[in-house]
Amino acid sequence: DQQVKQNSPSLSVQEGRISILNCDYTNSMFDYFLWYKKYPAEGPTFLISISSIKDKNEDGRFTVFLNKSAKHLSLHIVPSQPGDSAVYFCAASTTSGSARQLTFGSGTQLTVLP
Amino acid sequence: NAGVTQTPKFRVLKTGQSMTLLCAQDMNHEYMYWYRQDPGMGLRLIHYSVGEGTTAKGEVPDGYNVSRLKKQNFLLGLESAAPSQTSVYFCASSASNYLAYNEQFFGPGTRLTVL
């Protein structure tokens, strides 16, 4: 049973417009949420995170929104640029055993069209 | 400062063969992780380590063993490879902080095919 779900495998957006990537989760024990970006043939790189005690975190063109009651988070990219084309993974963190662990969604391929 | 490196980048094995994947980090991180990524799925945790000499099971540990003899290295072993282990394997590391999230830094991945 997937605890973190990204229901859109792909998204295409025109350059300059807003990209909105969505993520849903089921485990109420998750207390940090993260977005990672992955280019082909590279490892994922950290993009932005949010604690469960907040509902918004902003970093330049990237904003993450968290709706705890709906168990939903989203990543907004404004304005979108062709270099943003990548796979975006949503991840959720909780303590398990002796360390914090991440549970990843299946990813959304974002394509920004010039 | 290379960050997290993985060796090899690609490997093809026959069913039943064994191999070891090497992960090295130069950031003096306490925690290290091995993940696998399969099509249509997110990264799944295989094993992890919270420090030199320690290892623990993740979500999908069966068929794999790990060792952390040195702080900077984390080895992933397949004793008898199976086609179901065909995947892309990522290593990651993070600073130790049990009470708050610490960003995980990922290596470039190893693409393994088992025939």
C-alpha cells in the first residue's frame, strides 16, 4: 500500500506559466515533507521541504503548500523554465527504528515547453 | 569535494552471480542509505546505517546484505542475483540528527541488469 502517492505521472507546462505538482499521503505520522528533483542519469537532488507544523514554505520560484487535514501537499513553480524539466519526487519523513526514513512517491515528469 | 559517489555505474549479471556495489561519501555524514528505483515506483529503502559498524533493514531488504566497515563507505551485496533485482540503485547520506529532518544527498546511481 503506497503511503505517498503522486497520481500524475506527467505534466506539461508552457515556459513562464505556473507548474503545480501534487502529492497525497496516508500516514499521519509523517512530520516532514520534501520535494526532490531528478535529471536523467543523475541522483535526486533536494529542492525544498516543509515541516508538518507549517502550511507554506517558499524558496525563490518554488513554494510548497501543505494541507494536513486533506493529507495533501503541492509544489508550485513560478515562473516555469525549460531547465525545470525533470522528474519531481515527493517524499515524507518519519522516525522508524534508529533513524529517520523517507517514503517516496512514484514521481511526476515535468516538461516545460519553450 | 565529490559528495556521494557510486561504483560501478552499470553492471550486467547472470542469475545466481554475486556482486558488490560501493558507495563512498566525503561529507563526514553519519547516516547512509541504499535505495532501489523501479519503473512507476518511487525510491524504496533497502538498508541503512546510522554509523560505522551499524546496519539496519529498510522496506525491501530481502536478497541484499550491507556492511559499513568505514564511516565513509557503505557496501551493498547481492549474494545470488535474481532478475527481480534488475533496478537502478541509489546510495545516499545525511548528517545525523534523529530529532529533525536532515537532507539526504544522493549518488548518481548504478544501473543493474540481471539476466
